[in-house]
Amino acid sequence: MSSDAHSHRSLMPGTSPPPTLRHPARAAHGRYMSNDLEREYATLADQLDALEQDIRRARRTSRRAQAQRREPPPAPHGEPARLADGARILIRPIEAGDAQELRRGFDRLSAGSRYQRFLAPIAYLTQDQIDFLTHVDHTTHEALVAVDASTGEGVGIARFIRDERDFTRADAALVVADGWQGRGVGTLLAERLAARARTVGVKSFTARMLAGNHAARRLVKQLGETIHEREVEGAVFFTTRVCEHAAPVAAPPQHVAKRSHASLRHALELARHPGRRLAHAPAQSP
């Protein structure tokens, strides 16, 4: 066997093409093929058949190996908390690996809950937005997630982004999954977000909501004492002094990845005016 043929065989079945069969031609004396051609054809046919079997065997082996390597999703983790109705949740800083669950959680939100969170009609989050919301530095931009302790399904998220002109101030936002609203998830998240803010030097929060959103107003009180309030075109803007709460959830690991291309100015723009980044989404999901 030539070196080229050996090289091709070593590449099978990935990138090397199968050997080319010589088209049979009728012999001059009426035989379909000469003895030499018949032997060559039979040999190549046997080789192709053996190769096909090797390919099938390799594919079965690969599928089994992949199935064995596939690890189950990590067990839900975080600070345990029990709601008044007995349900158990876990609260922790957001991680980059939460991107998929964040997308699923957003998709499960009703249109009303989305509008109350962003004050804009949002159909879906882009990948860039998902990255921004999950790749945080936990100092200038913090986010705490609450998950169902039994399933790991996200049930709520609270975040703050510090003012680049005054690091003692931060914009805050919070959203709870529809099926978990009114059960105390938001209160627990708000308390822990305020506690986390204090540990990094944040002394006041700004927040905004739709006028008449009484549930959100109650959550603002959990963030701190209201020191300023004004209503503009159906939206209410609050400034609160961060108050004392229970100890915060465990601080995030120091090696958490930072998103180099998301500047603090970019973060503050999204926090203050999320509609500017999100209102460009089409009216329906792709």
C-alpha cells in the first residue's frame, strides 16, 4: 500500500473520502471485465464494506462514550430559606452558568411582569443582553438569584448597578416569576440585596416602577427608607437609604469572570433606561 493510501486510511472516517472505484469496461473479447479488473473490483468492494462496518462501529462507540461523559446538572446550591407557605428556595450570587436558566425564566414571565420589570414591551432577550445580565463583577454590578431548592428552577432575581459618579449610590431592580409572586421571594431578595450593597459601600438605592404597582412599592421599603419620590409620566422614581437587614448571602468567589467589554457606563445605561437597550427587540419571538 502506498504512503498516500495509508495516510487516507488513517483519516477515515473523519475527513478522507472513500476510495474511487474504476468504472468497469467491457473487454474486447466479450468478457464484462478482465480477470485482473474483476479481482481489483472485488477487493475494493470488500474494503468499502469493511470500512462501512468500521464507521458504524466507531459511531456506536462514540455515542456510548459521550453518554458516559455527560454529567448531570449540578445540584441547586445557595443560602437556604423557607417561605411562609413552606416552600424552600436557595439564594446566591448569580453565576455565568445561569445564562440558560435566566433565558428560560424570562420566557416564562408574563407580558405584564416583563413590562413591570423593564417598563417596555420586551419579547425576548438577545444573547448580548443575557451575557450582560449574567457576567457581573459582583462589586459595581451585583445580582442575586433565588432558585427552587428541589428543582433548581429560577424563581426570582434582584440586582444593583452602582453610579459611576457616586459609588455610594446604585440603581436597583427586582423581578419574581409569576407563580412565585406574593409568597415572600421578593422580600427575601430585597433584604439580601440591601445587605450585599452595604458590604461594598452602597448607601442609597434608586429604583423606578409603574405608578400603582403596590407590590413593587412594598419591595422598595425592604431596600431601605424612602428619602425621595417623584412621578413622571406614569413611572415613580424612588431614592431610598439602605437600611440594616440580616447578614447577606455568601460573597461570590474571587475568580469570577469579568466581562471586559461591558463598561460601567454601559451597565448604568441599562439599569437607568432598560428600554433603550431592550425596546429594539421585535414584537414577536424569532
